[in-house]
Amino acid sequence: MSAAGQSVSTERLVMNTQCPFCSVQCKMQVTEEKTAGGRSLWSVEPVPNQASQGRLCIKGMNAHQHALHRERLLYPHVKRNGSFVRVSWEEAFKLIHKQFTSIQAANGKDAIGVYGGGSLTNESAYLLGKFARVALGTRYIDYNGRFCMSSAASAGIKTFGIDRGLTNPLSDIPYTRCIILAGTNIAECQPTLMPYFTEAQKNGAYLIVIDPRNTATANMADLHLRVKPGMDAALVNGMLKVIMEEGLADPAFIGDRTRGFEALKTHLKSSSLEELAKLTGISEQDIRIAAVKYGASETGMLFTARGVEQHTDGHLAVRNYLNLVLATGKIGREYCGYGAITGQGNGQGGREHGQKADQLPGYRMIENEQDRAHIAGVWGIDQADLPRKGVSAYEMMEKIHEQQIRSLFVMGSNPIVSNPNADFVEQGLRKLDFLVVADMFLSETARMADLILPVSSYLENEGTLTNLEGRVLLRPADRPLPGEVLHDWQILTRIAHSMGKPEYFPYESVEQIFDELRVASKGGAADYYGISYDRIREEEGVYWPCPEARQPGQVRLFEERFAHPDGKAEFVCVPAHDLPEEVNTEFPLYMTTGRVLAHYLSGVQSRRSASLAARNVESFVEIHPNTAGRYKVRDGELVLLESRRGSAVVRCKVTEHIREDTLFVPMHWGDTQNVNRLTNQALDPFCQMPGFKVCTVRIQAYV
């Protein structure tokens, strides 16, 4: 019946699916009821599952609104004389073939770049990597997950020998004694996880939050450390010093299961706690309290997210947090572990199966000869024809400026809004000979395209996704495709056929692609070989690694050994970080970026949900009252933010929830509100993560 109770339902479609947004991957049931008058009534109900235990947040409850939005792209469109014109799929594929062929003939195979996304299913991510390397023969492929997880992923590999979001299950959280949340605002970014942490506190756990802002997560903390942006590594050095001084390290664990500890001990003697307190903006007393609480607790868990990772020292900052985990022996046993809180819906699986510049499926490395031989065998190609390592996402934008990349194929991403130094990125994309964008909407990047290809939404697109625990889940899709929309994998398959490679892309179903992915991943670090659609349905998700169908997935990692050949984890000496930009008279404030509860990534989807958009209709800047007075800006007025790279105009929000030396701006808006026009393109040398989380700016009233 209708909300007024007057219309009678004549047709009912029940769709079982998963939320398309964050890495928890909450299950839900979306129901459409059509009334006798032809009106559709929609309802959403959470479905019990292993991760979120049957919870949904506001984003999940309203996700269907963007899938039904009137601006949804339903047909291919080509740009002619500055305007988009509807064309058939046949015309679209012919144009792609013509342009890709001529561009590569004139400029070489690597003249085409491929740019993917962390929200693609495992099947689409796998196929995109194969498409780039087999159908196009280019080395240039990377994806927006470079901006989410590359610091934590590379740190996990170096420290443990493997990268999986959580080393232990979410179900451990309520029973641990001490929790550190560093640079993560779970209450707004993964709100369905919050009951795990509130239950832990009820059970007596001590919660430490490390964040420059007073967030909804920080408000729960027993101890909130408002660290100066970019100073996490220095803060952890202070905590490690206290742990050594107080005898809170675990010598048996260190001796049996790690290497490099003596060098770390020596390194920590090079600076005093007083010096580290000044660097971080955290008092010696609070550093000491945090260290003792974590070190003395019998069990503990430590989590990091973008606040730690999106820096030019993100890799080493995470590694220092992992030093803390190893020094206290809090890993590989019940109620202990480390978690990188993955951001995007398939941020974990998306980084495992080949859409990264240096990677092949199964977390294999593209420069490793054994890995190359295995994948070449699965794909049926000569190993010599498999391209070598490409470059990171932002470096691809530099290659475009240099006109080494002349054409770009974008799938599931919005690089104009999500890249740092966004004006530079936009200028580069204007230089391309041919830009193809596969998206659900006319995003800021799609507006610049020569050809737009409409893709399916989460309600229509079946496939697997791997949540933050490393649990592989199957998302069913019951809604028929609208208009002439195609799935990602169908588009890639048909382009490959048009490029003369049909024998390498014989797919007729998404499950067929997953079965090939299983074989490709076999023996790799992220081994999915023992996982099948039927098994996922039966078990409601399977953890990787899972090398055999008869074996359970590995729920808890490192119980007996780490993944390095010698079975040991590795300490590293981490110096205090020099910020890539320091404040001065021209740019006197630090700026950091992040998310808000109602929106997601570049906002292309969430801004088209009426219920979500209504909560935050525009971007804003958080500024401390004392700072606002100093720069003569008022609450509620428009302000101009400027950095060395660009500017943005946003609404002023005066609040005591931010440090006096720091401004906060969310990342979900484009055009004049695009905060990434200001952010720093400097890259972490280990993983090529840009320094999103700290740059220097000035602020003034906008007139």
C-alpha cells in the first residue's frame, strides 16, 4: 500500500543486494511495489550478515535513490560540436576501435591509459587489468584506490609479507582491552561498525582516538590525541619510547617472530619525548598515557585509515604503527591485531587482482618472472607480450600532460575530483586525443569525454566484492538493466572483441570471469582458488587466502608465522616527518580533508540521492573560532581558500572541533567547491600516495 494507505500494490519486485558504498558491504533487501496507478513505492530493509550484523547506515538506506535518478545515463553518447549525441552501441564500439587503433599505430601501445576504480567488483577489476594488458597491450593502468589504500597495503606487505585489511575478524573487537583508532572517523565513514566499539567500551576496553578533529568517533574516546596533521610517525616514536622505558615490550614475541628490533631501539634514542611532543602538538603526559594503556593491556587492536595514510610519508607512518603492534606482540592471537579500515566498497578486492600498475591477479607482481609466467599461461599469451610495470594514478596524469598517454579509458572513477592538484589534471585531460568514460552519470570527468558509456548500478550488477576483513562476498542483482545499459564486464568484453581479441575474452557470464580469476589467483598471496559462487552463497562469505575448496578460509592471520619467507615480521626505523609544505606568511594555515556521513567519494552517486544531498547541500570549511576572528571570516558566509596550486569557494563553518592551526574541508564536491584544486600532488616515494591530508592555505571572505 502507499504511504497514505490508499493505493493497492499490483506488482512487487524484491531485490537482494549489498550497499554500494563503504568496505563493510552491508546486505540489504530493496523492494519496489507498483501501485494500480503506476506509481513505484520503494522500501529498504537490512539483512543479517557476518560483518554488519543486519545494520544499515543512512547511505545504504538511500542508495537506491541514485540508481533510480532521472540523470542516470541509459545510452552511449558521443560528443559532436561540443554537445553529447545519443549513438548505438555498435557506433560506440566502432569509434573506440577506430580511435584506439589509430592512436596506437601513430604513438605505440602505451599511448592508451586505463583508469579503474575501487568500487568495481572483483570480476570487473580483474577483467580491466586483463583488458589493458591483453586487448590493448598497454602498461599504463592504475586506479583510484591508489589514493585510498596504497600506504597501508605497501606497509603491510613490507612488515608482514601480505596485505589484507584486517588481520583478524571484526567479532574480536568487543572483547579486546585497548583500541587505537588512528586517522579514522568510523562513526561517519563506516557507521555500521560502531556497535563493535561501543560494545568493547561497555566490556571495559580503553579507546584511544588519534585525529586533529573532534569527530563523532573522537567524542567516544577515553583519550583523544589531537595530533598535528602529518605528525603520526613522530607520535608513535614517542609511544614506542615510553613502551621501551616502561618495560612494556614483549621480548619473547620480538625474539621469536620479528627482525630489526635492535636497530629500532637505537633509533628511538635519537630524539627526546619533549621534542616529539612539540612536533606533534600532544603533551608528554598524553603520549605517556596512550603508550602505557596500549602496552600494558593484555590484548589490543590498532586501526589506521586515510588520516594516517594520505600523506607523503603514509607508508612509513603506517609502518611505525605496525612497529607498535609488533613491539607489544598484539597480533596473531585472539582479540589482537591490526586493521587498515578500507574505504571503497571493494577497496580490498580491487587492489588484489590486477588493476594496479605493478600488479597481476592474486596479488602477484608484474615484474616477478614466475608471476608473469603463471598469468601468461592462464591468459594464453606469450610472456614476452605481457607489458611491464606502469605508473601510479597521478603519474598517469603527468604522462598525459607530457602527451605520452594520448587516450584514456576511465571506468568507475572521477579523476578530476579525486586527484590532487585537480586543475592540472583537468588541463591534462583536455589535451587527450580521445577520452572514454564508463559511468552511471555525467560526472565532472564524463562531461569532458569524447564518448560516454552507460554502466549498471549495484541493483543490476552481480559480482563478488571483498570487504575490509578479507571476506569475499557475493552481491546478487535482481533488477533488470534499464535502457541500453551494459555491465562493466560486457563493455570490456565487447571492446576486446572489436580490437580483434575475442579468443581471450570469451565470457558470457560474470561467474565465468570469477572462475578464471580463481585460477589466476591460485598460489598467489591473495589466493581465491578454493572460493566459488556456490560456496559463498552457502557460507555467506569466505575469507582469503583459501587455496582449496575443502579448506576453510583463513579468518585470523599470522597465528604461527608471518608471510615473509623466514616467517618473521619486520621492524623499521621511522624518522619524524618533514611536511612537504610548511606554513608561512602567504599560506599561514594547514588544511586537511576527509568525508562526511551522508556522502561518498567524489559525490557523483550520493549527491544524486535526494535524502543524502539534503543533509549536506554544499561543501564547507571547518575553522576554529579564534582562527576565524584572526582572518575576519564569519560562520555561514562564503570563503575563498587558496593554496599554491589552486582555489575553492566553500561555506564557512566556525567550530571548536578543529585545531587552531588547521582547516578541514570534505572531498565530495567538484567544480568551484573541489577541495582537490588545493591539495598537494607530492607523492610518497614508497607507494605514490599523494599528500592529500596536509597542505598550506590562506582564507578570506569571498566577495
